[in-house]
Amino acid sequence: MSSLVQELLFPEVAGVTVVAVDTGGGVVRVEARCTVAGAACPGCGDWSERVHGSYLRFPADLPSAGRRVVLSLRVRRFACAGPSCPRRTFAEQVPGLTRRHGRATERLRSAMDSIGLALAGRAGARLAEHMGITASRSTLLRRVMDLPDPPSIEPRAVGVDDVALRRGHVYGTVIIDAETHQVLDLLPERDAATLAPWLARHPQIEVICRDRSGAYADAAASAAPQATQVADRFHLWQNIAKAAEKTVAAHRARLHDLPPAIPEPEPDWETPAEPVQQENEEPAGKFAERARTHHALVHELLAQNMGLREIARHLGWGRHTVQRYARATNWQDMVKGRKRQQPSKLDPFKPYLEHRWAETAGRVTVLALHREITERGFRGSYSTVNQWTRRALTVADGIPPPLAAPSIRQVTGWITRHPATLTEEEKERRKMVLDQCPQLEVAAQLISSFAEMLTTLDGGRLTEWITDAMTAGLPGISTFAAGLEGDFDAVTAGPTTPWNSGPVEGAVNRIKMLKRQMFGRAGFPLLRKRVLLA
């Protein structure tokens, strides 16, 4: 029985035997003692079996089955016989269970370490209390800070990127192993003076994957000249997307001269609209026949003393539909002609709107029409004019409504996104924009060529692409192409080698999660410790 209890309580601890276990009173009391004949002196290392005395230790331990465990461990003090040792006596320690000056068992310390790394202070303290562990938030944070850094490794390829410690104010640098994706270090700044010493301590690095930051390029060139610098493809695409936006902005005036949209033919509905019912005319048509049948059915069920809700459930109709048929005296009341048009505050201005629409052949915008009649006394909203214009003028005259000019962001998205991701309407509007502005057509071709070069890892075409882009003379894209020449080797390696900064961006996202978890109140040392040990 004692061996079974010992296996349950101390499964991985040698040199301890359980003397007694008391489970009364809602607390598990465990008495144990050490069984090793002697111990090594922590001062000189000599082995001693000469017992000087013994005493009880009460280290806190993990709860058992939800109940608090009180561990009473009898340990001995040994006398050191070493003539040169400054210690006269020393207390024995149980490997895996206790440590010098420790007030908690090693397994309890390990549990608090895990909770502190995962949840930090306040949230960790709440979980610890729920698990029956007594630990304040300060204790958990102190335990995390006491943990040693992970053992250093010698990476062959690293990824470097900046991370916001306080967005817009303070930025740091995260370094990862590009092969294992393990975070190697978190530095408090993002300048060359901070990164260069770290790179100098790792002369075995062969590849440095980075963004196009000049600070990281300078640090790599000065501290790791033997390494190949790789400009990340994602950041290159970000750069050209920003350049494309500048190109579109430079030609924004051409976006207002787009031709009108070609209206699509209206589909033939299965049940056509009923003609207007004239006075003293018997309703006819499919809807009239359906109304006659439904009216008779509802009133037949009403005659059977069924309620409206019961009829609605029986027929699977809406309650208000049944109510309308029940209130109608005869079925003809359900077949109504078109409602009489209600007077509108737009009525006095409709002749002017029709005149202006015909005068401009539908080229005038609704915004301009609304502005003109507002100057003439109209007090309605833009939506009123817009709805009537599209309903009355465009449908009646067969003239398509004028398109609102697309925004710079919209056009940038149309020429930088893959065509397969565009809707049919976006494809049509993209074609209209490119047909209207030849400069944007050239920009779209350059962007498509650059994207193909990135996705197919065909960096050998970079020189040709830079020449074509600079020859095009497009603001934004041509400037971007000229800037590539200043970092040509790293940019060429980007779309040529498989290295990229995707794992670095993943590490940055995890750091953001840890920051939000600590509500931004923790300092850099604690954040760095959690990032390295997570």
C-alpha cells in the first residue's frame, strides 16, 4: 500500500519514502522522509554521511483531487568533514522535489512557471486560484523573470523585422531562426546600432531575410558581410502597391471621364406584373386566379372556427398574409391596381430635371442635379433625387445612369489584385479605367509583370523590369524602380531564393497577442522573457 501511495504522490522523485497520509478534514497531509544515506556538501562537494540533526520542512505542493496538500518532509543536516570547507553543516536536498531556501516543491514551481508564461499576472493568478494554487500575480511574474533564457543556438539563416512596442512611439526588433521559426531574441530598438552587435556575435550566419529598411541593411553590411541579404517578397509587394497608389493619384482627373455603364436587360419573371385594373373591370390573370383560390380557402377555414395563427400554421403562410385575406370581404379586394402616386416635394422640380437630363443626354451627375435644384429651393435629400432619377429618367429614356468616379484606393485594388479575385463588375470597371487612361494601362502591365516575377521566383528579369519601369516615366512606379537599384543584390535575391519573412510576421503577431494580454503595462524585460520562452 505504501509503495502505491508513494508512486501516486512522488512518481518521479527518488530517495523519498511516504511515512503516513491523512485525508481527514478536507486537507491531504503527507508525512515523508529522505532515505539516502548521505549527501554532497554544496560548498566543497565532499560526500558526508555524518548526521548532525534533522528538522521538518513544509514546502507548498500541488493540490490533489482539488484538495490542498500539506507536505511534512523530514530532512537531515550533515556535518562536512572537509578541512578547508567553510561550511560546518548543510541540509540535504531532494532532487526533483526541493531546493535550497525553496518554499515550494519543484513541481509546484513548474506549474506556476507554465501559468505565468501563458497568462502572465492577473489572469494567471485567477487560474491558479481556480486550480487550488495560492499565488499572487506578483509571484507569477517573479517566477517568469527568474527563468533562465533558452540555450543559444547557432542559426544559419535568420529573419529580422521591426515590432511595435508602443505603436507610433517605440519599436523593437525581433530576430528568428528562418529554418526552425524559433524566436532567437527581441531587441529594444530597431536601429543599426542595436542589431549590429547581435549579428557580430553570430559570425556563422549565411542568410539575413529582412524588409527594405536601411537600418537593417546597414547593420547586416557592417556586422555580417559574409551573409547574403534577402529583401522579403511580401515587403516588395507592399512597396509596389504603395507606388501604384501614387501613380493612380497622379492620374485621378482621368477617373471622372468614364463612359456610362451599359444596363443589363431585365430578366423575364415567371409571373409578370398584372396590368392596371380599370374601374368596373373584372380582374384577370394568374394573380387574380390565385387570389380567388386563397381567399376562398382562408374563409373556408375561418368557417370551421380556426384562428388566424392556426390557419397560418396549417397553410405555412405568414400570419399577416392570412389576416389580409380574412379581412377582405371578397377576393376582388385583394387584386388592386397600382397605388395612386403620393405627392412628393420633388414634383415641382421634375420638369427641370427632365430638361437637364435630355439636354446633357444623361451625362449630368445626380449630385450636380441635386445641387442645381437645391439652389432653386428644393429642400429634400440627395437620395430622393437619386432614386427618382434612376427610376424615372434612366428607365424611361434607356440612358444608363452615370457612374460615380472610382476612388484611388478602388483603382489601386483593381490593378494590384489577381484578376481571378475580381467580380464581374470590378473587371468591367477596371477595363473602363484602363481604356480611358493609357498610363494606368502601362502601370497595370508593369505590376502584373512584377507579381509574376515574385510568384515564379524569376529574379533574373529584374534588370529588364527596372529599365521598363523607369522608361515609362510613371510617378510612383518609376520612383520605386529607381529605388530598387540602391538595394539591387538583396532585391534580386528576394524573387530568386525561397527565403521570406513570413515566419517573422507570424512572430510579430504572437508578440502583439502577448502585449494585448498584458494590457501594455508590462515592461520590455518581461515581454522579452515571455517571447523567448513561449
